[in-house]
Amino acid sequence: MVLPLLITTFITLIDTAWKPLLAVRGVSPDLILSFVLFLTVLFPKKSFVLAFWAGLLKDILTGGLWGVNATVLLLIAGSAVLIKDRLFQYRPLTWLVLVAGGTMVYVRSFPQFLYNLAVFVLYLTLGFKLVSKKPF
């Protein structure tokens, strides 16, 4: 469980520190949201702890009210796990529903949705190649 926590911490640090550098026409991807949704597809049981950790770390690093992002990401991860189990896990429609739903709840922006979808597909493309059948 240490490696996923380190990866989540690293992505959260990148998201909070370098977000303006990743912007295209004022829209930047939410790496944390995309990563949490990626985790729910591949590792549904661990995604809750990691979503809460990522949200809490984001709250601490950005100076926001502690627990707000943690709670929202935890709810998104829980909803995504429920939706994922009802839909087929390895179908593109499932990924589209997860990213669209998460983005609309978390940031409410269509350009943000497209950017998050691209980052999420990149995570899945790299993740399926890097992760074995027995993850972490």
C-alpha cells in the first residue's frame, strides 16, 4: 500500500504545483480526479483510501477547508465503483461515464471534461501496460 500512496502523493503535488503550466487556453486537467477515476477502474478497494488521501493532501497544500476535497473525491470514488460494477469494466462507455460524471460533480466544465478524458485515457493506456493482473 506504500507505493500507491507515494504515487498519489506525487500526482497531488504535481497537480497543485504545476497546474498553471499544464493549461491549454485557460483549461488545465485535474490530475487528481483523473487518477482517482483510474484507480476505481483498476483497484476498486484501494481507491477509497487513496481518494481520501489525495483530497486531504490537496486541501492541506492549497490552504482550503480541510476535508472538502477529501469528501468530494471519496464520494466520486464510491459512485464510480458503484457505476463501474453495473457497467462493463473494460468498455469505453464506462470510462466516459466515469470521467463525465466526476468532472461535472467536481468542476462543472465541459472543456475541463475533455481534458480530463484525455488524461484519463492516457492513465488507462499506460496503466494497463504497467500493471500486472495482481496489482500492488
